[in-house]
Amino acid sequence: MNGLRLPSNCADTDDGMKCAIEVNNLCVSYRGKDGRSIQAVQNLSFSVGQGEVVGFLGPNGAGKSSTLKSMMGFVQPKSGECLVFGEPSWSESSRSRIGYLPEVAMYYPHLNPLETLTLYGELQGLRGQRLYTQAMDLLNLVGLGKSTRTLNRQLSKGMLQRVGIAQSLLGSPDLLVLDEVTSGLDPIGRQELREIMLDMRRHGTTIFFSSHELAEVEMLCDRILIIDQGKLVDEKHVGNLKSNLRKFSLCYLGAPQSEGALTNSTTGITTARFDSKPELIEAIAQVQSAGLEVLDVVTEEGSLEQYFIEAIQEAA
């Protein structure tokens, strides 16, 4: 599971680069309060193709933030490497193509959102009218158009998160790296963020983000990576996963025609459940050939949350 895999859209590009992100045998450790070494990330390998949207999932303390900080060059790994667009993650050339939002974004309390984006934009090399126009456009995009000159210390947690989202979009990055991006956002804010991310996806931006909001992950992602105790424990394409989790139910009047079907003794209605559509179709044919009345056919979407819990439990 920890071997480096290149998804299909990691094929060679005109500039010779294969992936937006390559993490290979990454190990990150910290010194605990008692002086002992804590292994936050252990021999972790994965890749993200250009234009992919990938969700990075795991329980608290799984090593997600440590991995993201290593990818950004903020934490020196014990061993292994992180490449961004084929360059070391700490290099100026790779950083210039990344928009990043940490789990807890801290901004100067006595600056306002416009001043905050101006400061970060200047650090990126943006200047003058171009910077001002882009900052205002982004603040309007994240719903802060009426609060551009309100001091950061007067903003709510959710509004500060919107400042952070706008800051991460400065310079039109090729790669967005977001750590718990929906933290502090209300349902309206999450919906607006989803639309922003979907629009960036349509324009080819690569997005790699961690989140505990599995519904958002399901709606946005091409693929998910699940990490626990610093190790990759599962990896799935969302479309395939949803298909595998989908179940089917058939209700008909009469005696059971398949193993495991249950009949209500009062109504005489039998309910049978199936793991695949071909099984369902075969059962319908059997019921109809027996002259029984089909009452209902139901598709039951599986739970990504339950799948996530089971994947973590199996890895423990």
C-alpha cells in the first residue's frame, strides 16, 4: 500500500513533469515533552496527478498536518522526499505555484482583510493595481466584500477562515493545499467554498485537502487517501468507492425467492437486498417468472463515513 503509485493523469506533460505532488517514503518525527521521539509520519508514499482533487482523510493525530507541513517545506522530514511539480517542496519554484491554508490561520489582528491580502500578495511579488484588483475580487468571491476594512480582530472565526481562503487563492495557484479548510464555516460558507473549489477544478487547478467533512469530500474529490498512525491505510477513487458501497433492495409480494430474503408475516411482503445491480436484475427476473408482484426497487447509497470508520478499525 505504501509503494509510490502514479494515477493515470500523472502522465508526462510538455514541461516534463509527471505529478503535481509526489511523496515518497516520507518519515516525520517530533521530540515529545518527555524527550522521546514521536513518529508522526512513517514511510508514507502517494502521488497526486495534475488537475486531480484529492481528499486526505484520517482521525485526529493521524499525521495529516505533519504531512502537509512537510509538503510545504515547513517541517524537515527525518527521511524521504516531497516533490511539487517535480521540484523539492522547499524550492522557490515549487512554492510559487502553491496556494496554502493551514489548519489554524493566524493573521495580524490590527490589519483588515484587504491589508492582509495586500501583505501576502506583496510577499508573492504582486504589486500595485493588479494586486489591489485581485485582492478585492477574491474578498468579494469569499463573501467579504462588505468587510474589507473591518479589523481582523473584529471578525468571527468563520470570517477569518474566509480571509484565509482568499489568501490561498492569491496569484492563481496551480496547486491548492488546504488543511481542514471547512473549519469554522457555516453551511452557507461550505456551499460557497464548494462552488469555488469546483470552479478551480474546472480550470485545471490541482486541489489536495484534509477534512473531517466527509460529505464535502464525497462531492468534491476524484480520489481519497486515508491515513492512520502516519501510514497510508487505504486509497480509493470516489466513483468506484460509491459504486461498491451502493446496495439494492427488492420488495415483492410472496414467498422468498432468494437466500437471505425476509418476509413480513403480517403483510406477506418479502424484502431482499443485493450488493450489485446484476444480482438485483436476476432476482427481479426470478420473481416475475414465479408470477409474483414486484412492489418496489430501491437503490441505497452507502455511507462514506461508515466506510472510513471501518477502514481505520481494520488498520488498527
